[in-house]
Amino acid sequence: MDKKLSELAAVTVQRTKATGYVTLLEENLQNKQNLMRVVQEVVTQDHVGLVIGRQVISELVKALETKQIKDDEARREIIQGTLDILQPRIVSYDEQVTSLRLQMADYLEQDEDWTGAARMLMGIQPDVGSKTWSDEEKLKLYIRIIRLLLEEEDSVQAEAYYKRAALFINSTSDRELQLMFKLCQARMSDFSRRFLEAAMRYHELSCATTELDAEECNNALQAAITCAVLAPAGPSRSRVLASLYRDERAYTLSNYNILTKMFLDHIIRPTEVKVFEATLRPHQLAKIGQSSNDRLASRITQEDADTTMADAGIAASTRTGPQTVLDRAVMEHNILSCSNIYNNISFSGLGALLDVTPGAAETMARKMIEQGRLRGHIDQVEKLIWFEGPEEDDAQGKAGGLGDVDQATEETGAPYTKKWDHQIRGTAATVEDIVQKLLDKGLIQPAMIIA
């Protein structure tokens, strides 16, 4: 090898020298040690020249792409070794380096080294170098980086590449790319804990039954249900839950039970929460912080303890609020469920139901009222939370947010008896109508009715 390299170094005709190095490269494709010596020679020695160097490295890249080197492990080592040699002169060999990085990223992805593959791709600079990248090629690169970063739950770096990809999404008509971008959008919202937005995006993806197979659609639908459950309670979430509940595919999924409980405003029990919690990913179980003011307001004192609880021998909880995203979602849901059952509830009663201190229960209800997600008011003198009926345009309390229903209701003073009174009145009117029709046809006599 040393003799051949010395002979080529003495050649003065550039075309002959280039042919000689390419031939030497091809002869040593199966000898990793000799191959790397050739690469080192053409890249680092000034007598070779940049033109010949690029030609030889391009031939090596082509041989690696077509798998002329049979051993997979040897190919990986050659790619990494070549990248290390080219690193000081990356500007001169940018096109070859890009090809090698793409190949190396494939190997790392096969090994499920998501971070390594993402970093390998992040070293590619589409806007710098001799190669001109189309908008669609840039979009493919950025989407792949986002997907790899999200596999490692690195949503911070993924956000930066998501913003870059968003600049090019309108330049492609490739449906597969568009769906991949939408999946990235949904996952970004999920990792950023914008669960309501994530649920809507996942549900939209699950409806792409012509482009995705049944399993992928079901996975997207399951993710939509999970995010909807974790979203902040309120009218907006009720509308999303309604859409998911009406989806006939949902009843086959493992999280359908908690979806039903949420949609029907049933109180969710701790055992049901445990079952659902086992299906969540780490970022969906993230701890949530509490401000010093909330901790102070939530602290249990002797004045907060309800005497009836003490008389009954019920121990008050010492929890000062939800600890995880799931805790908060379930507690807020149970508060809304209480608003559909009771006209009012004491701080202690709500605290016992949520397994928090009375002060924490009041703090959560107060925040929901302030944010417009719960209709009611707080009587701090009597330590009561008073619930109010939903407005006409509120999605809660209606059949899955199906819109306004024309119902003539009478003000009775008790908001949660209105529907019941209306049903009784409607039933009585129907019976009277049936009796009248029977009388008109002579099938019964008036005396029979009086009797």
C-alpha cells in the first residue's frame, strides 16, 4: 500500500492521478485498514488536490450507498472514520459529508439511538454548501429530526425544528409528508402539555383512514382520548370528549371506560385512575408546581375542619393540591361532576371527595370559576361553593355539545330540577294526547277515564 501511494504521489498528470486513486480505492473496498489510508491520503495531502479528493470520496460514498462493502459493521466504521477525517475540511466536502451523515443516521436509527441519529442529522446545513436543497427536501429532513427528538422526549429542541418545518409545509403536495407533519404537530402539543389541542390533532389524524392503516388510526384515536382526559376541564374539553365518544371505533379501546366517565360527567374513582395512569407516558405524568399563595390558601387549619366530619370520625386529608397533570385533570372533572349533582357543597365535603384539604378544594374551585370553566360562586363565610346552571350556549349539560335544543322550560328556582320537571310535563302531555285520540276513535268511553 505504501509503495502504491508513493507512486501515485509522484504522478503529475491530474487525470491519471485521479484514475489511480479511484482504482486503488475500489481494489481495497473489502480491506477497511487500507481503505481508510486511501481516504486519509486524498483528504489531507496537498499534492492530491481538492478536485481529486472530492472525486475519490464521492466514489466511496456511492460504494457505501450501494453496499459494495458487504459487512454492515465495517460500513458503519468506515462511515464514521471518513466523517472524522473530513471534519476539519467539512466546507470543502459538504455534499459528501451530507450523504455520509444520512447513511450514519439510518444505522443509528436502526439501533434505536434516537438522540445520536438526531444529532447526526442536525449537523447537516441545507442552507449552506454547494448542494441546492428543494423546500420539500428540507421539510423531510426537519420532520425526521423532530420525530427522532420526540422519541427521546426532547421537546425543546424539537420545537426549534418544528418552526423551521412549518415554513415549508405549504410548499409540498405530498400527502405522506403532510400527515407526518400533522403527527409532529400533535406530538409537539402533547409534549408541551397543550392537551386539548393535541387531542383535536390526534383525532383528525385518526380519521385519515385512506392514508393510514387501521392500527395507526386506532393508535391516534387512543392518543386523542388520553389527551382529552388530561386536558383542563371545561366547555371546550366537553366538545372534544363528545366528538370522541360518538366515534364508533372508541368502544374497542382500552381507555374507553374513562372516556365514558368523563363524557357523562360521572365521578371518577381512584381505582379507575390507577388503571388509566398505567397507560400514560412519562411526560404525561409530570409533576406540577404550586405557588406559595396556593400552598398557604390550601393549608388545613382547625377552622377549616368541618365539625360534622370530626363527629363522624373521618380524617381530613393533608394533600394541598394535585401533584401531577392527571391528578389535576381528574380533580377538576370531579368538581364539574359535583356541580351537576349538587346545588352547593361545603369546602370540607369537596375536599373529602377530592382527597385534598378544604382550602385546596376551595382554591381549585376558585380558579375554575375565575377561568370561566365552572359556573358558580363561593361563600367564604358559610364555607360553601354554590353551583349555577349552564348558560344556553354552554356545551356542558347538552347531548355531547350537539348545539342548542329548543326547550320551553319554566323557572322553578331549582336549576337542576328543570329538566326533570320538563320530562314529567312532556310525559303527561303525551299521555293526554293519546287518551284524546282514543276518545275520538271511540275506543274508550269518558266514564272509563273518570273511573
